[in-house]
Amino acid sequence: MIKEILLLHHSHTDIGYTSPQPVIFELHKRYIEEAIELAEKNASNQPNCQFKWTCEVTGMTMDWWKNTTPQYRKRFLKLHHKGLIDVAGCKWHMTPLMDHQMIIENLEPITFLRKEGMKINYAMDCDINGVPWGMVDALLDFGIKGFSMAINEFYGHALKPWPSGFYWQSQTKRKLLAYNGPIYGATAGHFLFIEALKVINASFAAPFVYLTVLLAAFWGYILYNEVPSQNTFIGAFLIITSGFIITRFKKKNLK
């Protein structure tokens, strides 16, 4: 029987996928500053009612840190040492085809941020197709105690059972505590789509993913009173239309 559910509140980092890079950096700057405001506002609450936030990657955290004010840095560190804001250790969510040098470079910001006063003990990789085996030794060499991953099964495959915790052993026999969790916002729809990929071609199924553009616009308006811009409407129309054209073309070829 499940007695307790622990939720990790963090951002979603997609560089150049959901929006152009400058927009993404600006959004994450706002996320961090809004998290500071909420964490301070609720800091006096009971532990289970406090607002807690995790900066998912060091790449965004470093960019904000280097460009923000000394006062914001002071507030961030105060909340960080209270356990209300944390920073995960990977710079970006990377391809599983990283070589050893790329893995090291992806973890190097840990050293800088620790010198600035942050305690970085855990790392996470989300919404990617897999993680290279060499990550185990690299994370341990950087003093990381635990690693959380969320494999995107649209084009990759996670270990089963899923979700689960385990000790990931490297080729050198060293072990790292790891969590194998579901991807962002995993729902019945995601799992059904993954099952569909087992019986039909990915090129045929992929266009249906873009129907989420309509749902995102709908819920953005309902929950946040956010009206999509003209460019958003044009882009959504082109994506969805091309998806249906591809689907229709595929059907004709099957006949």
C-alpha cells in the first residue's frame, strides 16, 4: 500500500524546441525569480506546506546567476540552504551518444556553482532517449550521490519495472543510487502512444502528437487567460495541416 507520495517540483528544459533559445532563457530567468518569491512567501509554513523548487539544469541556473543582482543571489542562497530551492547537477539534458569528454563538460558547472555556495548532491536527466553508461563514474567523480532519469519512450526505451529505484553499477563496479521515472506529465495518453509505436510506424504516428498544440492553447487560455499570438496560430495551423497531409499520404500508400 502506498503511504506517501513525494513530488519533485521543477522546470521543463527544452532548448530551441518549445521556443527559440533567447525566449527559453528569459522564461527560466522568470521561473527562478518567481520561485524565490513563492519560497520566501511560504517559508514560515509547516514543512509539508512550503513551496520548494528545483532548478533542473545548471545551464539555466548559471546563466541566471551570472546576470542577476547580488541581492537576488543572496536570497537564492538563503533559500537554498534552507532546503527550499535546489539545483540538479547536469548542465543540459543530452543525447545518450555523448562521449566521455562531453559528459565531463556537461558536469563542469557543478564546480563553479559549489564555489558560489551551492550544495549540489543530485543530478537529473529528463525527456531524453537514454543515458550513457559512463555517466555513473562521472557523476560519482563530481560527488553526486543520486541520479534521477525520465526516459522519453517515443524514441527510446526505459528499464522495466518503471518507475523504480536501483543501484546503477558502472564498468568499474562503482554504484550510484538511481531512480528510473516516467517522463514529464506522463499520462494515459502518453502510454497509449508508446504502445501504438509498437504496432505502427513512428512516421505515421508522430503527426498525432502535434494535436497537443491545440490542447496547450486551450488550457493556457482556461488556466492562465493566455491568448495565443497570431504567429502561434499560424505555426499550429501549418504543423497540424502537414501532419494530416502526411497521414493521408501514408494511408494512400498502404492501399
